[in-house]
Amino acid sequence: MTETLASIVRALVAPGKGILAADESSGTIKKRFDSIGLPSTEGNRRDYREMFFGAAEAMKNHVSGVILYDETIRQEARDGTTLVDLMKAAGSIPGIKVDTGAKPLAGPTSKIETVTEGLDGLRERLAEYYTLGARFAKWRAVITIAEGCPSYNCLNANAQALARYAALCQEANIVPIVEPEVLMDGPHSAHDIDKCYEVTEWTLKEVFQQLYYANVDLTGIVLKPNMIIAGQKAAKQASPHEVAEQTLKCLKATVPPAVPGIAFLSGGQSDEAATEHLSLMNAMGPHPWALTFSYGRALQAAALKTWGGKSENVAAARRAFAHRAKMNGLAAQGKWTGALEKAA
Ligand code: 13P
């Protein structure tokens, strides 16, 4: 059976399922391992990822796809099975991070703003990733709210790069996850929910404009946005209902209904907040697009802590992961409640 972009997207945003973002770069995974006092060796990184991908029930029931890092897509589990085959056996689609990171954007805001790189040679890299099993990809643009930022130069450069990446992915029969992330941990104390709304709306307008110019087929992408949320340093935090309402309002103003699915990043929200916000939004449906999760930290944090780098903790860590996956699977259907969270 030939997989079309549309059929891959459909599978990625199937009801009750979402994406596990396990594509931490070498620098980021080191930070995560530092939090449990574990050195970031190739073997430890393999064991950590194997812990998730081998959690068969959670993967089968709630994880439609996994975003991998270049090292991981080539790695083998302890028994010699490739990690890709391990997740495929659980019915999950392999994906790959293809950007090479956010680098300082030359110009007056270079201390704050970045442009995401990775377009050079991308056509050839995508062809190789396809042979390694990847059927979707990810590119993350980073937008920072600060005094005088974002600049139009930053939004335009990042949106153009996202559009060029997305067009190359579709040419390679790989679904692009288009991720423009407006950070919630920027340095600006006046970064409240209204400011997040304003910047996210502008960002998404710019991204969809560039996707149009690049002839990207919107029916063959997944959008991965931030939620509309007050910055972590804001004096006034927004209620969960406000986050849900403002996020939906912003998406309705910017994301064409041709886009089949939106999978949010968690961006530093607590595990439970990320779940609650998603569930509230789905309970306010129906919407023109499927709304689900593509969480990194909010799916992994509890399992990472429980695992602590020890093989004897793998079973308990998998239970912690299975719980979060289940809660987010419910949230993707608008069925999560605080009572269900506590009952487990
Ligand atoms: P978080 O959910 O931890 O924000 O990670 C998602 C992701 O893939 C960021 O690029």
C-alpha cells in the first residue's frame, strides 16, 4: 500500500492519539539527564528511548508517532532490534527532527532572536531518512517575546525557512510538522496572555503566508503551535479556561480548515496543565481540525524521574509514561478530568 501524505496525517492525529516528541538534541538530552545525575552516553540515551518505545500498551493505544533525533533513528535496542522497528511493532510511526537548531539571527536583535537552520542538503537528508523509516519530520522555529521583539525580520526569516522545509518534505513524501514556537519563558515581564496572543497571531499569519508562496499542500501538514498562555514571568497568570478560549480564538483566526491536524507542544507547562488545556479545548469542539498533543517534556518528565537511569526502574517508569499517555489520549478527546488523574 502506498502511503499518501493525507493517510500519514490521518494516522498521526487519529482520535485519542498524539505524538511523543523524543528528538532532544545532544545538548538538550544532557540537560534532562543532568536533572537525574546521569551522564549522557550513547548507551544511556539508547536505554532511555528504549524505555519509552518498549512501553507497548501506551505506544499502541495513545502514541501515533514518535519524533526521533538523528542518532536515535539509527540506534538498536539492547536485543539488537532497531529502535525504529520497536516503535513500528507497537503501531507507532517514526518521525525525524531535521532542523539543525536555532542560531543567532544577525542584526540588532542577535542577542535575543534566532533563525532555525538546516536547509542545506535537506533534500538528500530527507531521502535517507525515508529509507530509514521516517514518514514525518519536524522543524522548530523559535520566536522570543522581549522588548522590541519579535522583529519582522525574525518572523519572516523563520517562516520562510519553515515553508521551504515543508515543501521539501512533501516532495519526499514525508509529512512536515510545522512548528513555530512562541516561547513562554522569554525574558519580558510584560509578556501576559494578550501579548502571547498578539505575537502568536502574527507568527501564524506569516507562516501560512509563506506556506502559500511555497505551494505547500495544507492537507498534508500537521501544525505544531504553542498554546496562548501568559509568560512564566508575567505577574498575572491566565486560568485554564482562558488559555483554552484564547488558543482556540487565535487558531480560528489564522489556521485554514484545510489543515487536518494541530498537535501542540507543551513548552514548559506542567504535565497536568498541558493535559487540562488540551482537554478543555477539545470539550469546546467540534473544531475544523483535530487537536492533539506532540509533547516532549509533558510526556516524559514523570517517567524520566521514576527511571533515574536504573534498569530496575524501567517497569515503574513505563507505568508513569503509560499514565501520562493515557491522560493525554483522553484530553485529545476532551474527556480528561482531574478525578481521573487522581484515580490512577
Ligand atoms: P515540549 O513539549 O517539551 O515543548 O517539546 C516539544 C517539542 O518537540 C519542542 O520542539
